[in-house]
Amino acid sequence: MFVTAIPIGQIALAEESASSLTQTESVKKADAEFASMASELGKFQHKLYLLIGRKWNLKVQQSMAQIGEGRVVIKLHVNPSGKITNISFVEGNPDSKLGTISHEAIVEGGESCDQFSEALKKEKPNGFDWQLAYRIK
């Protein structure tokens, strides 16, 4: 079984072809580094990605037999306080086990997140929108 979590947007990792994603999403190999790690936004997104990923991986390990194959894409907004709001499903079933686990991981990972640095507050004073894709096959 293949399991992956993929941030989509300004920094992106994916094993899928660009044709399966929207035109505005950039796509790279799953083991590629975050392209914008040198920027304040890239550093923050990387840290948040790791916080959410730890929660997601643990939840997947605990309930792998119940999940089955699937893919969900979740859109969210990150406020300068670090709080995640406006979580919505772009693709996939939010009521599926994968959907539930992914949503919970985002909420729980966001609770551990720090607020924006002063530099990032200047760059993104209203926060930013982000999409995460989760896939099990």
C-alpha cells in the first residue's frame, strides 16, 4: 500500500502528473525538497507540514486496516496567529476514514503551530490559503 501526504500550491510535492491536478498547482517528485525553503513562507509551511504529517502518519498507522484506498484534497487558511480556519474538502469524501483522519490531523497539527514571524506577517498580513492532498493506494 502506498501512502502519501502532499502539500499543493506554492510549495508542492507529488507523485502524480500535473494533468491530474489543477493548472495552478506546481508538482514535483515526492522526495523533492520544498522549493521555497529559503523564504519565510516556505519555512513556515515546511514546519506546519511536518506538524500535520506527524499527526496524520500516526493516525494512519493506527487505523490502516479501516482506511482502504482513496485520495482527498483539503483547502485551508492559515492565519498570522498560526490558527487554521476555513477547512474544506476540494476532492474526496470528507466522511471517509481517510477524510476524517486527514481533517483531524490538520486541526491537531495546527493547534501546535506557532504564530507567523514578523517577516512573514509583513509578507502575508492576512495569512495564506493552502491545499494538502492525502492519498493511500
